[in-house]
Amino acid sequence: EADIYQTPRYLVIGTGKKITLECSQTMGHDKMYWYQQDPGMELHLIHYSYGVNSTEKGDLSSESTVSRIRTEHFPLTLESARPSHTSQYLCASSESQRTGSEKLFFGSGTQLSVL
Amino acid sequence: GQQLNQSPQSMFIQEGEDVSMNCTSSSIFNTWLWYKQDPGEGPVLLIALYKAGELTSNGRLTAQFGITRKDSFLNISASIPSDVGIYFCAPIPNSGGSNYKLTFGKGTLLTVNP
């Protein structure tokens, strides 16, 4: 059973607002990821982290930023939300101690709508 | 980077029918993972394949690791409405290592008509 949690599940906000999407995991995983997904579409990696104080940009350019101050916590922030940011945001984590542990565990996602 | 092709992109089937989908690539992989994403949820791992030629079942799901190590297939028998969702393949190369970032196929959207 995966123990990775995202809040909020749904968020509707106005343009220009600053928002933070929360992601926490209790599995002690070093690696964490943020994916962006439009309805019924492929998963796009936007940020990842291999451990505390480590963050990298993913394959898809994003105006969001992330931080990794604690192992279990990997929040994503948008300083000024725009309608183009409307999407589902999925957080995931995996082990890193050995090859073959790349299986990702996903949270339930945050569906963001920017008006 | 590697090119990963997943097909079909979408399927509309009647309840009780069998389903088949696949992923192919020009690269060789050491592991194939298959995920399912229910509507409004995050993807969940269904099956993991670790050896070329391996055939693994999980209930009505059967997945195979292609003998060339460049492809994988997922079959669902006797589909039911709760099979609806997006199915993703995610292969891992031999040189993956601990810093490898998992790459996902573009997904197969499955709709089952009761």
C-alpha cells in the first residue's frame, strides 16, 4: 500500500494567485517527482528530486518551482497562477537504494483550475 | 533519447471482450512496468516484468516481456466496466541505475461499454 498524499484534491483559484500544492510520503523514499497531466493525456515530468536539497527541472518546462527541505515533503509552488496552468498535478516517489527500485508510487493528484 | 510507442491510443470495447495493447521501442530494456490510472486518481502499478520472454499474470491481466527486449504487451481478458482507465507502460534500460528517471508511454485510454 502506497503512503503518498497530495492536498488539496481539487483547487479552483483566480488568475494571479500564489498557490502551493502539497505532497508528502511516509515511505522514506529519497526520490520524488511531480508530473503534469491534461485529461486523458500522457504524463509530463516537470520536477524531480533525488534527496534533501536536491531539485531538478523535468522534461516539460514549467513555471512552477519546488523545494525539498525534508525527505518526506516535496511541495510545488506557482507564484502567479494563469489559466494555462489548469491541469492535473501528480506527485510520486520511489526508492533509490538499488537498481530495480524505480517503481513509482503516485498520489491521487491535485486537479487545478485557474479562472 | 529513446523513442517509446504505445498503441492503441484509445479503445472502445463491449463488456466481456478481451483487450490487447503494446509498447515498442528501438531501445533495449531490462524491465517493463505497466501502470493503470483510474479516472481522477494517480497511476497504480499493475505488473512488473524483469526477464525477456517472461509472461506474468495478475488476475485477468497478462503481460509479456518481448523476447527482443524492445517491446511488451498487456492483455485484459473478459473486460468489465471497472477496467476503464488509462494504461501506461514504463520501461527501464539496463543502464538505469539509481538516478534513472522513469519514462512513460503516452497511454492507452480504455472505455468499456456495459
